[in-house]
Amino acid sequence: MQIRKLNINEAPPIDLLLLADPSLPLVKEYLNTGDCYVAENNKEIIGVYVLLSKSPETIELINIAVSESAQGKGIGKQLIMDAIQRSKVKGYQTIEVGTGNSSIGQLALYQKCGFRITSIDRDFFTRHYKEDIFENGIWCRDMIRLSQQLN
Ligand code: COA
């Protein structure tokens, strides 16, 4: 598997990006300003992440997804470690990520990759998403923000 930056004239893997974020307008917005990286296996794109610079010191992992058939094999973890490494090389001091209060697996994964919870943006999802989101039998309302120092 190879992880590489999406080429300038290459279509981003929208279906994969929508697995992580159901809002197409939001996905399109951060694809314009962020950097998109893809995981490729035998020319097939099986994973994606997007990094978005928030300030000269801080970068956000704004989307990460692995195709359903390839999940649970360590690819998500490899993508996160790649995002952390690239952010370090770019000179950022902090990397941030946010996920829903109902995203139990993602919360486990981010903490296994060194992130710690910094804050909770209550009602973020009810404010920004038209449809109610349910996951693991839990109403997704609050954004859990996590971060890690890179230096
Ligand atoms: N519950 C508990 N732990 C979980 C988990 C779950 N549902 N899902 C993953 N993990 C843990 C694994 O146990 C593993 O830990 P280990 O290395 O100690 O065994 C670790 O996270 C890495 O798992 P990995 O196989 O690398 O994850 P993945 O390739 O399936 O990718 C996602 C994880 C979240 C990217 C993938 O499931 C996905 O694309 N989901 C849909 C999109 C999404 O929700 N994106 C994130 C939005 S915040």
C-alpha cells in the first residue's frame, strides 16, 4: 500500500470522504483549501485523509476514511500516523481532530494514535447537519475535540 498526495488534476474519492462526513457541501469546501492524501493498493484507492491548516502552528485532520471492505486491518491507523508524520515535517506544533460523541471506535482509534481530548463543542452536529445522526444507538450531537503536540 502506498500513501500519496492526490494529484492536482485527479478527482478526489468523494464516496470515501462521505463515509466520514455526510455533508457534501462541507467536504467540497475543505477540499478546496485542504490537502488530500490517498492510500492506494494495486491502483485502487482504499483510504483517504484531508489535512487543513488552521494557523501557522496548528493543522487539523479534517476527514479520514477507509473503504468498508478494507476496514479493521490497520489501514486507518497507518493513515493517521502518516498524517501526524507529514504535519511534523511541515513544521506544525499541534494536530487536531474532531469526532462525534457517538463515534466510539473513532474515539478509541484517535487515542491509540496519541490524541487526547481537549474540549467538547456541545450541539455542533445539531447546529451544522440537517439530518439527525445516530451511531451505536447514540444520538450524535456533540463534537469531541482531540489534539496532540508534534514537537
Ligand atoms: N471500536 C473499538 N476500537 C476500534 C474500532 C471500534 N469500532 N474501530 C477501530 N478501532 C481500533 C482498532 O481496534 C485498532 O486498534 P489496535 O491497533 O489496537 O488493534 C485501531 O482502532 C486501528 O484500527 P484500523 O484497522 O486501523 O481502523 P480502520 O482501517 O478500520 O479505519 C476508520 C478506521 C474510522 C477510518 C474506518 O473505520 C472508517 O473509514 N470509518 C468510516 C469513516 C469514519 O467514521 N471516519 C472518521 C470520522 S471522525
